[in-house]
Amino acid sequence: MSYVDAGYAVGLSVLFLYAIGLLVRRRSLERAVDLSMPPSESADGSAETGAAPAP
Amino acid sequence: MSARPEDRRVVAPRPRWLRIVGALALVSTAATVWLGLWVTPPDQVQGNLVRLVYLHPPIAWVALYLAFGLAALSSLFYLWRRTRSLFWDRLAAASVEVGIVFTALTLATGMLWGRPTWGVWWTWDARLTSTALLLVLFLGYLALRRVPADPEVRARRCAVAALIAFVDVPIVHFSVIWWQTLHQGATVLNSNLSPTIHGSMAWTLLLGFVALTLVFVWMVGVRYRIEVLADRTGAERLEVSLAERWAEGDLDMAGASGSPATRNGGAVSLRPPTRVGP
């Protein structure tokens, strides 16, 4: 492998791996935020979890 | 019926422009690699090694001027009372992290160019040393961000640190003029502002600058969103943790003072311990 090939391989693969890492971090945080939110309430006031409305 | 994830989504949607920038970055980077490796001719003096010019200077441009420039500007806006907002702090943090990746790549690709050209992987040349120092300074910035503190205190500390670290950027830029160095002088941004590169080589280099700039914009966009989400989950975790501590405190008090009925001679009715968490 020439120095030129090595330069392109190192440069592009590091950028690619960092970009993938960013996407994975973003996805996992979005999921964490989504899960931490309480379920939204439906029109009749009952939670969308299947539980009966509170008395 | 359980809610679908998209129904429960409370995070702002991903911006559409970021996808467009990402696609453009991918296409322009692929075009730069194709032109750089297969289309442009070898140089009269450097031969095929000149092909690294389409990668190394654009990476260095992003690291030094875009990433750390944006970080310094954002820090300045944060420190200025009129524009103070955590937006600038997050933008600076995103920019610094991306800048560190690009600075490390600047050093790595520079070493791969230096070995066949100068005969050594590394030399304590002014340009190389000041660039390595820049990497260390901004790694310190990231370390400072991890020190637990109130978000505004952290933002102020980091803004000052970014401005101090940025002092090294002009030193890196002018190092090839101020000192005698092995590193070559500026090819494009020289004192006469007349590029010493021509034809297809110049166009490919220009495309390289555009491509890596787009990559930088995309990465900072994604990294900024990560910063927003991390702040949000961090704040929520803190709230839950505080509520748990309060609940534990209530339980401890109840355990230490006997039953709620006997506490304070039964004069005060105590609320039951708060149940926290799912």
C-alpha cells in the first residue's frame, strides 16, 4: 500500500466511523428522550397505556 | 392500546436541510476521491504523493479555521451579555469535538505525507508542534466540559477556555512564515493571494475544500442535536434522582421516628412517602 492510499484510507475511514458514531449516539438519545416522556393522553383523558381512567 | 413511538415523539424533528447537506457532502467527497486518485495527473516534483494535497489541506482548513473559528466565535457570543444563550455553548461544544477529529486527521495525513517527503514521520517543526499543541488544548476543553457544574458555569468556563486555546490558531497559520520550517508555505492562502496550483489540480483541491466543509457542517449539525438531547436527558435524570433522594429521606425519617402516628406526639399528619419512577 502506498502512502497516498494509506492517507486516503485513514482519512476517509476515520470520518466514516465518526459519522456512524454520531448517528448511533443521536438515535440512542432520541430513544431515551422518547421513553422518558409519559404517554400522551387521548381525547377522553385516559392514558394510552391501556389502563383505565383514574376515578 | 399502547402508543406508537412516533405518537409519543416529543423531540423536534430532524431538520431537512441537514439531510440535504449530508447527501451533498457524500457526493462531493466521493467526487474528490475519484478526481484525486484517478483523474488528476501526478506532479512533476512530488509524483503521486501530490494526491494527498486534495485531502490534507482541506482537512486542516476545516480543523483550524472552520471548527475552532466557529468555536471561538460561539464562545465570544456566549460571553457577550446581549447574545448569551446556551445555543452558543452547545454550538461551540459540537464544533470543538468535530474539530478535534479533523485536527487528529490533519496530523495523521500530514505524517503520511511527511514520511516519504522528509524521510521522517514526525519532527518538532513549528507547524507540526503548534498543531499538536492545538489538539491538546482543545482536548483540555472537552475535559473541562466533563467537570460537573451548573450548565451556565460550565458554559462560561468553556467559553473562556476555547478563546484561550484559539490563540494557537494564528500561531499555526503563521508558523511557516515566522520560523524556518520543513513544512511548505501556503499554496492557496499565501501572502500574494495567488494560488500556486493550476488546472485540474486546482479544481480538485477546490472541490476538496467544498466537500470537507459540507462534511463539517453535517457533523456539527448532528453533534449539536446530540448536545441538546444529552442536556435534556441529563436534566431529566437529575430530576428523577433528586425525587428519589427526597423519597429516601421521607422513608428514613419515618423509620427513625417510629410510626407516623407517634411522630410529634401524633399532632402532625405525615404525607406518605412519594412513589417515584415507573
